[in-house]
Amino acid sequence: MEAVKRQKRTVGAIVKIPLQKGYHTYGRILKSGMAFYDLKSKSEDDLQFIISKPILFVTGVSHSALTKGIWLKVGVLPLEEDLLKFFPQYIQDPINQNHFRILLGNGIEKEATLEECFGLERFASWTAEGIEKRLNDYFFGKNSFGEKTIPFPERTIEKINII
């Protein structure tokens, strides 16, 4: 049985995420959440090459993906200025599904309409397995969780899932 490689959460670290068919992609640890790059590869990629790729999405991820060594760090680079900001996310009330709020960071949130939530990620903390499924679905042509995965930051989305 292979020993688990424990890691600390390091802002700016780039992690390698396994995909199907021998491929992998990369994520980046942000101050709040993780960014995932539009890069499907079978080779060991240079850090500068990785961060030059578009970002697919930014979302929260369970710390266990990192601390239990599920995704191994391949390097650390200082975050670019556009990755230092908080990425707004929406929350949909599970009881009143027509009620939305947008999280703006630093504990600030605002009431919102459905239309104001278009293009934003739903507030969540994904498991490593959930992120891997979402990335595999994107890279291998499936529709993940009924949501469009559209490259960031030029997101335009026609509709979001209603719970």
C-alpha cells in the first residue's frame, strides 16, 4: 500500500489533477478557493506554460484533496494580480428557489436576481472526486451536472441550474 503524501495548503501552489485516459490537468490554490486551467496534457508541463492557459472556473474545494495528497503540488508561483481578488459566487435558497444572494467577499453579500447570478459559480465546497468528474466531463465532451462549463472570465451563460 502506497503511503499518503500529506501536504499543506500553499497559496499559489499548482497541483496536478488526474484525468481519464492517462491525461491530467492543473489547479491553482488561491486565497479563497481554487482555479482550474483549460489544459489537458500527458506530459509534465512547465509552470509558466500552465499559468498561461485560460481558467475554466474558480470554486471552493475540500482541503482533503490537498492535505491528503490526492492532488500533488508540482510547484508554487506568486499569484497574478487578477487571481488575488475574491471571485463572486451565488447562493440559491433551497426553500425559496427564487431567492438568490451573491457573495462578494470579506463577509459581504447582496440580494440578487436570477439574471445577476448568470455566469457566477454556485457557492460550494467540492470534493476532489466531484472536481475530477467535472473536469473529465469538460475535457471529454460531457455536460457536467447540467451546467455549462464556459471558459473564465468571458463567461456568458444562458441559464443556471435551479435546485
